[in-house]
Amino acid sequence: MIAAFLGVLGLVTLGLSVASATAWRADDTLVVSAPASGSGTLVVTAPGVLEMGGSPVTVTARAHGGSKVVLAIGREHDVTAWVGADPHTVLTGLASLHAMTTTSVGAEPATAGPAPDPEGSDMWIEQATGVRTAKLTWTPVAGRWTVLAAGAGDGAAAPTVMLSWPQAVSTPWLVPGVGVGSILLLLGLAWGLRLWLQARRGGPDWHRTDTGAVPDLATAGGSMRESGAAIAPDPGLDDAPTMILTRRQMRAAAAPAPRTAPRLTLRLRGEGGERGARASSLPRTGAPAPDPAAPVAGVPAVAPAPVGTDAPTDADAPAVGAPTLTPAPIEDAPVRSRFSAGGWIPRRPSTTKAGPSTEAADGDPAAPTTPGPAASAARALPVPPVPAVKPPAAPGSRADAWRRAWGFPGEAATGPDDPVGPDADADADPPDQAQPRKDTP
Amino acid sequence: MTAPERRVLGCGGRAPRRLRSVGAAVAAGACLALAGCAPALPEPHPAAVAAVPPPALTIAQTDRLLGAIGARLTAADTALSAAGLDARLSGPALASRTAEYAVTSATAGAKGLTALQLNAQALVVPSTQEWPRTEFVVTEQPDDLTSPRLLVLQQASPRSEYTMWGWARLLPGVKMPATATPTIGSSPLPADAAGLIASPSDVVAHYADVLLNGDASAYASTFAAPDTYRASITGGRAPLAQVAAQANGTFTETYTPTPDQTYALSTADGGALVVTAMSTASALTITGASLRLPAELAAVSGGALAPDAELRNALNVTYADVVAFYVPPAGSKTLIQVLGAEHIRTSVTGS
């Protein structure tokens, strides 16, 4: 729409500016005429009239009646003397840009006899004779000069006299108009072309991505940066919405990561080496993972911390988290995020299906798969692994994670490197967070 | 129709009136704006009327004029017929040329035409707005190596053409006085102009007296010598006086300036170039003898006299003369000088 508007605007501007220099351009000549009038067959100009429009002047006379017309330029006094007492018309000046003012002199009708014919007088410095029309061009020189136009021959009458001068005509709008018009037109065309290409390709050929030093991580409770908070993962359903974490969050998440064997390595600035990229929120989950806290992971992203706090009351956790949750499903969940409507919508891990089918998540306590019952089972099961997997992480790490998540200096910066339960990581986390992007396309 | 529409369409409401007044104001404003944009109309700014009239003819006009005269003259010379010659010749020139055609025809070319070369060497253009207008032209030397001619061109009235009124052969050794350039023009002087040693009409009258009386004239000393023209005139009288003496007859010759045929243009030094027409009448009477009329005289008798006719009583010959003078300004010690002259027999009567 705007493209079309721009294009039309450009065209109109172009057209107007060109027209201003062509069709609407002022004439190169100033032309004035005086119709035949008055009695007699003679028309003369007042001194100065010939020169008033510039130089040179072109005089044209058209006969009315009669067949011969004579134009002659002579000194004012000579012309006046030649005309003598004969009735004649004097052109005295301009009435408008196209007409002249006239004065009739000697109103009495011409005496009988042939009309006076000035042709051939030695006094004229320029003269022209023609049948019905005569024309001469004269470059004014110093002095008082006038033109004498006479109709001659049978039935002669005063001719119509036209004077024309060249005039300089400027076209101030041409260049700027064409420039601006061209730019507008090109803009419109370019825009239109792009739209057309898009339409042909069937959809947008690009989409936004926010990238940067910060890796995008999806955490269960994370706020969606791109799609806005609008998509708040239903804690009950899924804890693995794709999301982007702040660096701090990531650190917080990474710190406790108890397990090693990251599937994906990320280089985190400042931390130096590679890190269990799994950094994700796993730690959190990691902690809970063992215990019923697992479901906690599903808790709204924002506050893993609270979860942590809650951790003790793991028993309750199930209540908070969707009962459906089990570590297992979590694993793949993240993998499946997809793009739609300009935002990342976390794919709900159709826990049941995906979870089990995929990875070796089975190995985990999550194994129990089935969500519903799992919840209860989870409680039961997780317990044992917890201590097994990472005794250290449990309480302290959780608190630490909380602190980090909220920006408090965490004294217990645990070595991220811990090779601890890599697996736990893998599953619990949306490890894939980094992946979603790759997947989506 | 909605109410507002009705209001607008109706003519009586207040709103329309306001609209109309607003419209009128807008229109007036637009007109003013457009008028402001419109270029001012050119106005005639005629040159001031010169204190001194411009030259009546430009050089180009003179050249064109001489060409026209020359063309007509050439045509007439070829036909040895003066028919149509009056369009471009007048006064003494026309009379002289007409006589020359007759003589040339009668003598089969033994007596030829006066060579007239119409290429101008110098112009003395009148600066005037009156008529008649007279312009002097000094031509180049003719092909026969006779002296250059001083042509007198004249326009009698606004609607008449310039004609060659007369010509004079410049006398040997004369020097034309300096005159204003053609682009400035020389002011014409009336026949009774003051400021000269003698007014033009007086100069002509005095010269006629000198021609008649010779050195006995009171004015003889006012004219510079030598004057080859005067010498030839007085010298030409001797043979006829001798004939008269032999035939118991008389011989008289009178010189009469033609009235109103004296033209003068001022020179650079305040003097004047004066050209006048004059007629010379020679009257010869014989008694007891006969005179055989030469063909060249019979030719200008208008057919009244046949060639070789026997004249027993009288022979009257009339000459058309054109004489040009330089008249110095008043107070000058310079003498009046005859610059040129022409003397052509134009008519003969006899019995």
C-alpha cells in the first residue's frame, strides 16, 4: 500500500515537474497583437514599443481585405511624416500579455483613391512585403524607431499587427521535481518488489532472532523474551518452555549442575572453559530431580528459587507442579519447541509420548514414564537416586541457585564442572535450549 | 438528505453565506497571489528625442539608394532613353542626362555620356527631419579616369523617392573640406544662412556676376583662383564672340542661378558645402550670313531643328549648370572655392 502510494507520488511528482518544463512552460516568445481597427489602412507603433519586449523583435502583419501588406521600420519622424494626415492607428503599449493598446488618429475616412503604399521608400531601414501576410525581424538599434504596417491594394484595410520577442524562460521545478520524483518512484518500486518476492515465496523470508552473547536457554519457568510474558508456560503441563535466561540465571543454573557430560558445550564468557552447557535450569531440577522436587522444575520459570525453598517440602511439590510431571518427559520437551506466529511456543511435551520414546531418559528415575501415576511414583522413586546422584548439591546448591538467580552473591559457587550426573542434566533440562533454533527451521 | 447537506445546499442559511464569503476571500487572495506572481508588463521606454536630429539616411541606406539610382540609370543609359528615368533623376541631372541621350543618339556615340560612377567614396548626410532632404556623395573615380563626381541626392517630400538631382565634376586639385561623419550627419543650412562669409544664395549670385564680368566683378576677389570652371566658361565664349563679330551679329551669355535650387550642408569647420543649379544662356545673332547647325546641337533642339540646318538669324543655347562651392565660415581668411561643376547643353533654339 505504501509502496504503491510512494510509486504514485513519485510518478505524479515526475509528471508535474516535467510538465512544468514542457507543456506548462511559458512560451519562449512574448507575443502581442493588435487587431485591425479604426479607419485607414495604416498602423504604426509608438516609439519604444518595438523595443519594449527585448531584442530582436519580430513583426508580423496580416491583411484584412486587400491582398498586399507592407511592413516597414523607420525613424519615428520619417514614419510620422510619411503617414502624414492619413488616418491611422497607433499601437501605444501593452494592455495585457497578449494585447496592445491602440489609439486611432485622424478619424476622418480616407480620401478616395488607392491606399498609400509605403513599399520601397528609401527611408525604411527594414521592410517586408507579402501577400496577405508579411513578417520581418529587426534588432533594435539606438534611436526612436517605429514600424509602419499598411494594407495595400484593392479594398485594403488596416492589418493586424503582431509583435513577438524572445524571452528567457526558466524551469525551476524541473530538476528538483525529477530528482524527488525519481527517488520516490524507486523507493516505491523497491518496496513493491520486495513485497512481491515475499508474496511469491509464500511468507516472510525472515524472522527476528535475538542473538548475542547470551545463549538462549529455555527453562521451565523462564519468561519468554521474544513472545513476551504472554506465554506463560502452564506450570502444570510443562516445565520446559523455551526461554532465554540472563547470564546470571544461567550461571545460577549452571553452578549447581551436578552432572557432567554435557551434550552441548557452550562457551560462557567469563567462566572460562567449557561448561556443562546443560547449564540450564537443570541444577534446579537436578536437585529436585532426585526427590519429588522434580516436578518442581515445572514450576513457573521465574522462580526456580522458590522452588528450591520449597524443596524441603517436597512432598508438597507434587501439588505445586503438575502431577503429570516427571523428569523423563522433561527431557525431550524442549527439543520440540517450534516456531509459530512469531514466537517460540514451547511445545508441550506430550510427555507421555515423547518422553518415553526418546532418550535413555529411562535410565532416570523418571523412567516410570506415565505422568499421572508417575507423580506419585516419582515421589517414591526419586528418593533413592537423589542421594546417589548428588548428595552435595541438594540443599546447599539449591539455596545457592536461588541466590544467584536473584542476584545475591552466592558463596557456594560450586564448580560447574562437576562431572556429576550428566544424565540428570540431560533429561531434566531443556538441554536443547540451544537447539530449538536449529530445529525450528 | 442529511441536515447538514441541506444547509449547505440551501441558499438562505447563515452557513452558506459564511461559506460564500470565505470562498470570495480565498478567490480574492488567489487572484492577488497570482497577480503577484505574474511578470510586470513591459512598457515602452522610447529613447529620448535627440537634441540634434539623426542623419536622415544610414550608410547602408545610402548604398541601397545609390544602387537603386544606378540600376535605373544603367537601364536608361543602355536604352539611351530617359523613359522612367525621372523616378530616380531630377533637376539638372535629369535634364542633362536626357540631353545627353539625344546627343549620343544623334552622333552615333561620337559624343558620349558623362560617366557616372555611383560607388560612394564619401558621404555628407544631412541630419534633418525636414524636406527636401539633400545628401552629397563623392564618388570614386570613374573608369574613364575623369575626376570623381559630387552627386547631389535629394528627397523632395516624405512619400517621394530620393533622386539624383545633379552631379558635378570635381575640379582638378580641389580638396574637399572636412565634414561630419555620416553617422552624425551634417546640418543643412538654408540659402540665407548666416555664419558664413556669404550666405549660399549670395555666393551663387556673386559667382554668376564673376562669370559674367570676370575680374571686373566686385566679387572676383572673394573666389579662390585658379578656377578652371570659370576659365572654361569664359574660354568657351571666345569662339562664339568671334563668329558674331564675323557675321555682324552679337553674342551674349548670361548666368542665372536657378531659384530655390541652392542647397547647403555645414562642414566640420562651420563653413558650408553649397551646391546650386544655374542656367547659362548663350544668345548668338548673325546678320547676312548663315550658320550650319551641328548635329550635336540639333539633337537637343527637341526636333525643331534638323542637323546641318542653316541658321540665318539666331542661335540660342541653354546649358544646365551645377556648381559646388566651399564657403568658409564667417571671419575666415579663406576664399570661397569652387569645388566642382558641370555644364551640359540642354536645349538649342535657332532660326
